[in-house]
Amino acid sequence: MNKGLLSVDEALETMLAGARPVAEVEQVPTMLAANRVLAEAQASTMDVPPMDNSAMDGYAVRLADLTSPDTKLRVAQRIPAGSIGKPLEAGTAARIFTGAPVPGGADAIVMQEFCATDKETVTIKKHPKPGEWIRRTGSDIRKGGMVLAAGKRLLPQDTGLAASVGIKTLPVYRKVRLGLFFTGDELVMPGDPLPPGRIYNSNRFTLNGLAAAFGCEVHDYGIVPDKLAATREVLRRAASENDVIVASGGVSVGDEDHVKPAVEAEGSLLMWRIAMKPGRPLAFGKIRNSFFIGLPGNPVSSFVTFLLFVRPFLLRTQGIAEVAPRFIDCRADFDWPEPDARREFLRVKWNSQGGLDLYPTQDSAVLTSTAWADGLVDNPAQHAIRAGDRVRFLPYSELYR
């Protein structure tokens, strides 16, 4: 490993060791709980379905009445969903619709496709098996059974599941308060004139979008001048208002890079440089009761380090225990003959043959590569890749959950 540099795993372990879930819990309507982190496990107070019901449109029958092929039965009742039928009398059938409660005495449903009907009778063309097309009481969820585990980021289907057992509100951790600021006298916002030597502040848009994707309450402090006093001032303000502070730029060792000394003056710096590419300058520290994470200013480096370091730290702070993304073993359809001495994260894209293509320029300033790619290849230090080799692929879908 590079002298004086932490490995990616060491850096992540250091950061996660300090992460603590927010303590405050709030009740929110189940309708609004998607993307929030559940603070307490939820159990069902009912069976789902609450009673035996039909899985198909058809006819409810008693198997004892089906004594011969093409048995003809009198249709004694009609049971749409939402209504309750009468017990099924011998020698009769009930016209029944999907989701309707199965009448007492019926022990199977015959799909309407296997029936012939006239106004008052039905002929059963195919005899069903016992219990066929009947959804049994509690076959989905049992009363008292856990339906949602604590520490889970709620997906839309989770809120639907909660609603299906009558849960009106859910206890969730309050949103993590995340402060963002961006250093660099060269930065200009889109819509403003772009003088020579200046660049548009793309990182502000990328990081705000990432913070929103992870359900944070974002406080954006904008562009901070390349001055030590200004950097210290925004750090003090952000530390008083946020759980986590993320800065982009100013974490290198140039004359105009003031983030590192500012953090050391206002708090403590726990680590600084990481043996990875892109993204070697990455700072982590603490200012009062807030944690600080300083990202590189290059747009690709900022994007990648947010996903690899800020993401798991935010998830842990939100109360999620399992924060490691899942890798996929994939085939590389490219050559990478000159690997770096640091661990690399290469921008790649699925191709129609099921392999991975490499973006032709892996420079940390080429933001196009992140928009083109489907994810990253995690390539060990000094590890050359030849077309056909198996690689560890980290899709964006894993990094946005």
C-alpha cells in the first residue's frame, strides 16, 4: 500500500466506528413513510387475508357434489368482492369473484374457464382439487407476526405492506441533517456569466441530488471563498445545525486548500488521505457534535467518494445496520493493462453480451463517464485486467439503496 495512505477498508472502518444513529423518533403517516428508516419493528394485528377468499373468478363448489363428469349444479348465489355469502347448500354452487370470501361449506373454486353456464345452472367441466384456488386465512401474514424489521429503509412496497395490516402511522428516525458546502473561487453557478478560468459548480448539483436520494434534510451553504477565515466560519455554522457536514474541494495541500487546517482549528481531523483512485484526498473529522467528511473537488472523485464513504456513513447514522453494497461477479470486455498503485474504481457499462465495457477516459474530471456508466469496477491495486477476466462490479443500483 502507498506509504502514509489508509486503505479503502481501513478508512471506511474508521468512519463507521464513529457513526451513531440519530436518537429522535417521529411518527409519520404510512403514506409518507417511503424512504424513511423504521425505528421500531412492526407486527401485524390481524391475519392476511382475514378470511378464506377466492383467488379466481369462478364458482365455489362442494367436492362432495361432484359425483360425475360434467356435473350440473344450481347457482344459488352471487358473491362479489366485499360481500359475504351464505353457507353453500348441497347441490348448489356460488358465482364468486376474485377476493370474495369463500362461503361456508365450499371446499374448492372452479375457474370460470372450466364451466358452462345458463341462467340458473353451471356445468363443471373440470373437477378441482381440494382447496383449489382458495386463499386461506393468514396464508400471507399471521396475526402477531413481524411484517417490518427495525432499521429498514422503507420501500414503497413496505408502506403498502404496513397499510395492508391497518398500520396508519409508522415510527421512523428523524432525517439526518446534512450540511453541504463547496470551496473554490473558480466556481460559478449555472445561469451566471462564466469568465475565463472559471467553471460551473457541478458538484453542488450532484451532491445535493445524492443527499436527497438518501433521505437527508439538506442545508446547502453554497460556495465558500478560498479563505481560511471563511472556511472556519461556515464550519462553525454548519456544526451547530447538522449531524454531518460534507465539503467538496479544498482538502488537498495547495496554498488555496483551507479545509484541512480549518477542520483542525475548529475540531479534530481523524484521517486524511486514502489509497484509492479516483479520490485520494478524503478527510474525516469531528467538529463539536457533528462529523465532517471532506471530498475531493474533481467531479468524478467527489461522486465516487460520496457513494463509497458518505453513503454508508449516512445510512449508519440513519439507523441502518447493514450498509455494505453487494458486488456482482462479471466479465470484463475490456483491457486495463496499466493499473495504478492504488485501488481503482473504474466507470463501466453493461453491454448487450452481458459483459462490461470501460469508458475510454477514466480521468477524474470527466463527469460524462459517471452519467454514461451503470456502475464501478472495484479493481485491486496494481491489478491488470484482460478481456474475459472476472471482475467485481458494483452497480449504481446497489449504491443508491
